[in-house]
Amino acid sequence: MTTLQSVPTLGTHPAAGSLPSRAETREQLSKATYDLLVIGGGILGISTAWHAAQSGLRVALVDAGDFAGATSSASSKLLHGGLRYLQTGAVKLVAENHFERRAVSRQVAPHLANPLTFYLPVYKGGPHGAAKLGAGVFAYSALSAFGDGVGHLLSPAKAAQDVPELRTENLKAVAVYGDDQMNDARMALMTVRAAVDAGATVLNHAEVTGLRFTKGRVTGADLRDRTSGDEFGVDARLVLNATGPWVDHLRRMEDPNAAPSIRLSKGAHLVLKRTSPWKAALATPIDKYRITFALPWEDMLLLGTTDEEYEGDPGEVAVNEKDTAQILDEAAFSIRDQQLSRDLITYAFAGLRVLPGGPGDTSKAKRETVVTEGRGGMLSVAGGKWTTFRHIGRTVMNKLASLPGRPLGEDMEPISQLPKKLPLPGIANPNAVAHRLLVDGGTPGPRMAADTARHLATHYGSLSFDIARLANDNPELAERIHPDAPEIWAQVAYARDHEWAETADDVLRRRTTLTIRGLATDEIRTRVEDMLGKKA
């Protein structure tokens, strides 16, 4: 294996078709007048920019950090109908969620979404009985038109074969249903790429320092490039505030007296090494309303989540000892102790759910999207679920089309006329892509390992072949970044030249899985920073 010491020489020549430089993008942003400026590069802002560009509007998207750098890469990684919503009678909502889930996992991004079987254990003395849960998972699968099979009950013995770490003491039955999972950061990046392909101009690490006004109306923003310190501005006919947990901060830039519109709920997760294979996920009821998840994800085990009100600085949200203890304690309801050793924890992360303002328990609050218009005409959008990210983009576009005076409505294609299930870049059957990578990987470069081929296929789809070409052209780029992870150095060059990666965290936390595996060593971080610095 090539030593890491050789890595800084890699990839000094960006590939053909690379992104414009940050300076070129700043100049483009500052010279044009956009129809729509989206502030906030989480999935709500990204999806809106994608749909707005599809509709023919001139769109700019900026974010103070990285794309999907906060809440949107701190989710439970699920595309799901929302089983718990059935309990509140929200049958229509579950059906709508299933429709979006199936569209994403089957037509829009089958290369980025994976079907996942869920086991819902029913223990003696638990909050729900076997008959109730059996009926629940049957109804849940019916609302998905049985596209993932028929929800049913399974014997504890059979479930324990698939999940050896399942606690079987006092286990009466296991209810089975199907959903999907994803790598949320990768899904967000592919959607950014789709927005750019549709004509949007995007820039991450660009912080809003103030809003621009014309006769009392918000008509743009002043920004500072956090990587260079350069200051510039963007003019726009309409500004959309999609800053998630920071939505009220930007609303106060528009109107210092703006009342709070949201509240925040903290959701923490732990990532652990697995002690045995997991062929299914666990969804264990904690009480009448809450479920704790144990999800096989990225060769690891993802545990969570918490749900409690958060009133601190959104930029400082982190997992604390109380969160860790709660997640492990709740996981212990259905998972054996050996899998819950703290020594197995490789990473912990926390995100903030944006909920409509108002009283009540955050765990029972609706995950709905709210669009409001401020005194200066700035639109603010907040809330929602990852599963319905396309629907949220369409909802905001319908709002734009119907604004008083129709400031943008005359210039945009009606959302109803856009392709219903436009795929994300790289769409392909991941099994076919992995097969091709293995078959073609030996010429002219070194043969690609099976785990690397599978990883590339399920994170890039057909774009994997671009990464394979980089590795074939430079054998050093074919080397693994770390012996215990499937990623190769060609992915770092690709992230730099094609995926807007500016910092080591951009690469290690969101464009690869090194951080979540606990493998982002100081040495690797330094090598990544060296490669990122070698832009032409």
C-alpha cells in the first residue's frame, strides 16, 4: 500500500469540466440580478433552488457553511412514511410520505437510497401489544401499496437470526415493515449538482453580513467569503430565507422587531462499530409516542434519536453526556449489552429540528413546512422532513407563483408543467455500476476492491466511472484513504474539483464516511488539506 506520506503530491491538476473558481463564482453572483436568491444550503434551500432553476428562474444559492453542513447531514438517514403518525390518525400524511419515499428511492435516486427492513420488537409489558403493532405494520404497508411487501409478525427466533444482538428475553413477537435509508449528505450534494445542472449558481462558505433593501423591500444580500475574506453582494428580485435553525436570525435582519416564528428540537445520534452482521434495523417503542432506532448504516450501527427543546446557539449544538446515556439506555431495551459498549462509539452528532412556534411537547409537534412573508417581502421557509424534500421545493415554488402582484409568476414555468420525477445526477442501478467497476477496474490501473466498488456505486451512481478514471490515470489516487474504509484518494480530488469541497470537514464528514467511522486521523486530515490547497 502507498504510504500516506506520498499523498500530498496527488491530484494537483483539476480534471476537465471542473467547477468555476470561487473568485469566478463571486464575480458572477455580484454582476447579475437574480430572480431568486436562496439563503441557506440545507435540503429545503437546495430543493427550492433546484425546482426554481427547472422552472426557468435565474437562481443563486449561498450558505454560510457547507451544503448540508448542519441539520441536513444530522438526520436519522431515513426516507420513511412515518409509522408513528398512524397513531395520531394522520393516514393521509403517511400515504403522501410513502409516495415521496417511493419516488425518491425508485425513480429519482435509486443509486442513493437503499431499501431497509425494520423489525419492531414487542416485549412483555411494553407500550404496545403484538396485535396492535401487527395491525399497524399491515396498515402501514397497505398505505405504501404493499410496495415493500406485506407488514406482518415474525417469531423472535427468526428475528434473532437476522439480528444476533437482539434481546430475546420477554420478547413476544416482532412486527416487520419496510422503509428506505440514505446517506443524507450525499443526497443533498447530488441535489445541489442537479440545481447547478438546471442553471443555478451556488456558493458555500459565504456568510450573509446584511440584507439589501430598495424602497423598504429586501432585494439582495451582502456576503463575505469565509475562505478568503472577500466581500461581495448579490441582487435579487426576491430573497428566500431557508436558513433552518437560523431562520429567525435572518428575519431580524429584515425586521429587528420580528417575533420568534420557530422553536428548535435537538436530535442526537451515536455511531458504533458493529459486533455482528445486521440484516434488519430495529425500531423499538420507548413509550406511546417515541421510538428509538438502531440502523445498520455505512457498515456501522446508527443509534438514536433524542427529542428535546433546544434554546442555545444553533452553531454550538453537540452531543453531551446526557444524550449519550439516554441513547444507550433506550437502545438497551432491545439490544444486547456487548453491542452497546462505549468503546464501540466512533462518532456522535446532533442536529436541530425546526418546528412551528407554540407550546407543547416537541416530540408531538408536527414536522410541517411553514412559509411566511416578512415586512420587507423576504420569504422564510422552515420545517419539514427529509423524505418530502421534493414536495417542499414544489410547495415553495407554488407560493412564489401566487405572491401578490405575481412578481415571479409571469417568468416561471408552472410547477405542474415540470417533470414529475426528474432523476438526480448519476442515476443508475448501483449493482450494475459496481459490477462494471469490478470488471473494468483492472485496465489500465490496479484492480478495484469489491467494497470500494460497492461504496462508489451507492454514493455516486454512474458518476463513479469519473472517479475510476481518476484512479486509473494516477495509481496513487486508487489507494485507500484509510485501510479500514472503502474510500480512495480519487474521491478527495473529485470532491475538490466537482463537489465544492473547501475544508477537510467538507471531505471527511460529508463527502466521505471517514469521520463517522472514527478514521479521520490528524495525518489524513493534513493530507486532505494539502490536496484541497492544490487547486489550479
